[in-house]
Amino acid sequence: MKQTKENESLFAVLVVDDAPDTVELMRRNLEHDYRVYTASTVSQAIELLDSRHIDLVITDMKLPEHSGFDLIRHIRENLKETEVIMVTGYASIEGAVKAVKAGAVEYLAKPFTAEELYGAVVRSIEKLKTRKARNMPADLSQTSFGGLIGESGVMLSVFETIRKAAATPATVLITGESGTGKELIARAVHYNSARSKAPFVPVNCSAIPEQLIERELFGYVKGSFTGAQETRAGFFQVADGGSIFLDDIAEMPLQMQVKLLRILQEREIVLVGARRSISVDIRVIAATNKNLPDLIRQKLFREDLYYRLNVITIDIPPLRERGEDIFLLTNYFFAKYAKTTGRAVPTITDEAFQILKSYNWPGNVRELENLIQRFVLLSEGGVIDIPDLPTLMRFSAVSGRSGYNRTLAEVETEYIQHVLESVQGNKTQAAKILGIDRKTLRQKLPEE
């Protein structure tokens, strides 16, 4: 079918209803944020769909000549990138299930409020964006930098800061939650700098016992303590000419912070047991997931060291603030683990993908990577749907939709309806997912 796109900055919505008042009401509520077209019959709607790109169709169930179900079938058979909302004055669970089975993503019962209409449209557009993102190819040549993946505004800003930092010899402080990729940032700074051919030495400060950290960082001379049978270089000497990455810098003991400060000031180290200092040419990149100013106020971190480290700061946003990057990352990890394991890439439903996007991701990119790896290993190329997601993730997606101002019964009813939708109205399968029998499920459903 030949379609033309116009003003692509706005999504296009087609309202199909034979009641002029209803059409006008929906137009007024939506035209500020969307391009709105209207039709009063299925035939008129199909003509518009043939000549224009429409992202979302809102159709009444009962229409002259043909029904809304006929229009949905036409859309599903011919227009893969168009979503549908069914509107009806005859609401029932069975009607909702039938609409979902036909291909509608939302079901609105008349009379509905402006908020209900707008909310349904926003959710439908989000599902459309999810499906498009889910089908994006795994080629990330235009959306990656130094091993980092992203096209959101916040990540593009991070990429630009990395480029600027790499072009200078300045000390860099990387901040961000656990799992956001702080070592990847450090490596990107190093390998895009003039020091790229010299060593990059990562050191996890929290993994080294306090009594050993000085020896590990600075090295020691033979005979300096019991067991020191030879002179050994520390991490700072190994990194000479390159970069040393001090991860979890907040865990460094205070006495070691004093010695690190001297290195930053003098560019010299003293091996344990030695009498003379050794010059080193290194770039220090530090990282933390803690609030260093708070630790300074608690006398747990030196203020002068903080200012020495904080010449250039790169703050990595959490995954929940990175918009559509989650789809890029998901596709990348699917391709990565399918290749390394020799398994097929699973198919993931739009509904499950939408939950991935709305989830809070406390473990950030690392948590997402672990989840996708598990999908590839366990699904054997099958379909990943809502029931396959971790329980906490499913619950968070439902409970987070409307805040905490609803009763337990309302939350339970909404969750049951979403489970029913996910299994296309199959009550036996829904009851199994919910952990109840069919009789109990029937009792919990609203009367039709």
C-alpha cells in the first residue's frame, strides 16, 4: 500500500466513529499533541489508511456497513506499523478479550473521560514505539562509542564529555550507580587518548584488604616485611606511561588517601620499605557509586583529594533515565549471547518489551545483560512473554502504573485483566499464571 508521511514530528491518529459529537470531542483532546484525521465509516477509514501513514486508529465497535472488528482485521492484515484502540458503549470482559484477540491494544468503554482517552493513546503510542524498537537491527555502528551503547540525549552528552576528557591529561572522576558501566567509561577515556598504546590498569579498591592495599598500589622492596623475598612493582609502576583506574575510590582508607594525594601532586611514589621516591607518568581515573561530598561531611573522605580527583566529572545516568537505549542494549545483548552460545535469538512480545522499558532497573545495564543472557540460555529460541519475566519485574510494572492511591482489590483486578490480555483471554492459562483455579478466577472477574 502506498502511504505518504507528513510532519513526522507528530504521530498520526485516525478517529473512526459515526457520531459527530464523539469525533469532535476526541479531536479537541488530541490535536494539540497529534495529527488527527477522522472518518465515519470503515470504507472512509481504509481510503485514508491507503493514502496516509497512520500510527494509531481509534475505532468504534458499531459502525455503518462494517464493524470496528472488520477495520481491525484489515489493519492487522495490511498495516503492521499501526496500532488500534477499540471504543464501545457495550463494555464487557468478553468484548475486551475479543478486541485484544482481533488486534486492538487498548479497549475504551463509553462514556470515557478525557484523561482515560489520552492515557490510552499515550500507552498505545508507547507500544508502537516499543515494537519498532524491538525490531531494530543489532548494527550499533551509529549508536556506540568506546564499547558504550546509547542514542539517548543523556548518553550522547556522556560520549561528548569522554571525547573532551580524552583530549586532555586531566584527572577524571566517574560517578554513577552500580552496574552503569563505569569501567567502560574509564577504558573509553584511556583508549581515545594519547596514552592509548600504554597500559590501562584497573584496580578495585574495595576488593583489596586494608593491610595489603599499600603494597598492591605502590609495590615493595625485598626484605621490607616478612615474606618479601623479592622487589615487586605495584599497580602505579605497572601503569607508568598509561592510565590507572581506581574503582570504588570511596573505599580507600584515609591514610592511603593521603598518599594518593601526594602522587597526584608530585607524580612520585615510594615503594614499601624504600628510602627514595620513583617518578611515574600516569593518568588517574577514579570512580564511585557513592556521594563523595556526603562522605567528606562525615570525615570519611578527604576534601583536598576530592578536588584533586574532580577535575573532569563524568556522571553516568541510570538505565531508567536512558529512554529508548534499553531497546538498543536488549538487541545488542541478544545478538551477543546468541553468537557466543550458538543458540537462536528468542522472540520477545511487545507487552514483555514494554515492561522491560517501564521497569526501574536497580542493577542498571548489568542487570539487563544478565536477564538477556538467561533468556538466550533458557528459552532455546522460543517466545519471551510477560509470564517469563521475573516475578518482581511483573509486579513492579503493574503496581507502578497508578501510584499508591488504589485499593488492593483494584490492583488485583487490574493485574488479572493484564494477565488475561497477555494470554489472549485463555482463562486456564491465566489461572495457572495467577496460581489460582478457574473457579476462583471467575469469581474475581467483574460481572459481564
